Amino acid sequence: MFKRKPKSDKPAKPAKEKKSAKKREKPAKRAAVSLTPAKKQPTDIYTVMLIISMVAVLIGCILLFMELSTYGSFPWWKAA
């Protein structure tokens, strides 16, 4: 079903460049930290769908609790 590729099919690795002592540069200094807050991303459709489904599950749990409370306390199958 799946066949292994022979090693000869692999692409050739690029040659590494040698760094000379003269070409070495000092590392760049870190930029100053900006104190402005990041921009808030707009709400997309997936976030709205997540909120709607959470509300639906909460409503379902509340309705289930109301339905089960009509039968008395737990366990409901033991008749008093």
C-alpha cells in the first residue's frame, strides 16, 4: 500500500556558508517595548457560534434540572 522512497529520491541539502571572523556582526539591539496595547481583533463567526452553543447547553441544563425536580429527590426510581 505505502512504499518507501529510496534515499536517492531525497533532495540535495544546500551547502553551508562559512562565516569568517571579519564578517561577524554584532547582534542587533532589542527594540524598545511599546507601551501601546495590542489591537483587539474583531469577533469572527466561530466565536459567535461558540457563544450560541454555550448558551444553548446552559438552557438545556436548566430545563433538564427543572424537569427532574418534578420527580422529587435523587434516586427517582425508588418509590417512597
